[in-house]
Amino acid sequence: MSETVQQTSAARAHNSRISGLEPAAAEAAPPASRRASGGGSVLHRDRRFFILLLLPGVVVSVATIFLPVLYAIGLSFYQANSFIDTPVFVGLDNYVRVLSDPGYWHAFFNGLIYAVATVVLQVVVGIAIALILHQPFRGRTIVRGLALTPYILPTVVAVFIWKWLLDPNYGLINAAAAFFGYPNIDWLGSPLLAWSSIIFVSVWHWTPFVTITFLAALQTVPEELYEAAKLDGAGPLQQLFFVTLPVLRPVLLVIILLRTIFMFNKFDIIWLMTSGGPLNATEHLPLLAYNKTFMEFDIGGGTAIATTSFIFLTAGMYVYLKLFPLEDRE
């Protein structure tokens, strides 16, 4: 009997100790729902803070890019003689009119040739310079800085420097040619020479962009790949075409895409050098849209030209990314 009483009292004491620990354990370990709700609130605060950081940039982009683009597209369906004139809705008449104009297609192919020629030269020359600057030699840092000088110069400054150098009467290039017995050349006086000069100045001015981008990408290529290629007997050209370019393919595709878009839309250098001359020989779509809108006061025609240029670029970019995806597909 005494043993039974002792066992009963021991069991009660053990249960009391357990029941006393249960509230403390419950307070020490919060429920899973409480932890989940706390994590969700932190995630919600982070998302809200991220949106607040993006908001100023989104507002500025909408106000300065998207709304003007939509406004210009809307104007292309109207006929107006000025921006304060009451526009008259004409539907697709402006598009039919500009697309049936031979001058439009002349400007389109001028811009296409200009973009292709400048981008090809920029990529080839830029990669060659980047490969040279990637090699170790004394003074490499200084040379890399000097290689960026044309790109740092404002376009207006660069163009007027070259216009002075190419001047047929007192330009340094013609002075040097006269010293060696050659006659003066009007570098901007004929269509072929004007286009050659514009393309040369464009390549000189914007090739450093390709150089610095490709040079930065070269730093990411593992040296083990070059060592393995050397063990297989690969020379410098083989390393370039079978190691460097395949590894940097996404970077190269992005460079070509961006430079093509920029050069097709490039307005300032052609306007400053020739204003589309001689005899509209160097006129391209951005310059044609400018002349239509601000010189001839054909608001609908000018915005229709700009809209078709935007459509061509968007379609071309889509086809380009389909043909050359940035990521290799297995």
C-alpha cells in the first residue's frame, strides 16, 4: 500500500514538472504561423521599398519617353501645318504618302548602308584594339585611357574638328596633300566622298565604345581555356575564333544590336557634317523626318516617317534576336 502511494505521488510530481515546462516552451518557441507572418511583413516592406526606389525613374521615363512616343504616333494619323494648328484626322493617308515617296526609300537605304558599314567597322576595329590592349606591355593603362579619347569628346566638338581638318581650302589634310604635290579635295562635295568622310568620322568617334566593352568582357575569359587550347596546338587566330569569340558571343551580339540601333537613328553627325547634302545624297530617315517636320512643317508626314522607322527597328530587333539568341539553346 505504501509503495502504491509513493508511486502515485511520484507520478503527480513528474506531471506537474512537465506541465510547468509546457508554458515556458510555448513562450520560447513562437508558432510557425507567427514566424511566417513576420517574414511576410519583412518581404512586403522590402518590396514596397524597392517599388519606391523605382518610382522616380519610371515616372521620368514615362514623362520623357513613352508619352512623347505615343503623342508622335498619334500625330502621324493627323494632318497639321504646325504644333499649334488644329490637327485634322486623315487616318493612314500620311503613311501611304510617305511610303510611296521615292525620297523615303532613298533615305531608308542610305541609313541602312550607313548603319551596316559603321557597325561592321566599329566591331572589327574595336575588337582588334581590345585584343591589343588586353596584352601586357609597359604603359598599358595610359594607352587604354588614350584609346577612349574620341568617345569622350562631345559629338559637336569631334565633328567640327574633322570638318576643319577636311576643309578643301585651309584644312590640314589638304595642306599635307598639297605638300606632296596632290590637288585639293572637297571631301564633303561629292556623294561618295561625303559618305566616306561621315563613315570614317563615325567609326573614329564610336569605336572606343566597342573597345572598352569588349576589353571588359575579355577579363572574364578563364585563362585555363587558353592554356588548354595551347596544349592542343592552337595559334592566336585559332584561340580567337574557337575560344574568345564563342565565350564572348552574348556580349558581341549585344554590342552589334545596340550599335545598329544607335547608328540607324544617329542624327547629329550627318546633320553637322553635311545636313543631308550634297543634293540630299547623305539624307537618311532621321534627317528626313526632321526636314519634313521642322522645315516643311508637315507634322503628320514627319511623325509618320519617325513611326515607320521605329517599326522597322523593332521588327529588325525581333528577327535578330530570333536568329541569334543571346543564350545558346541545347
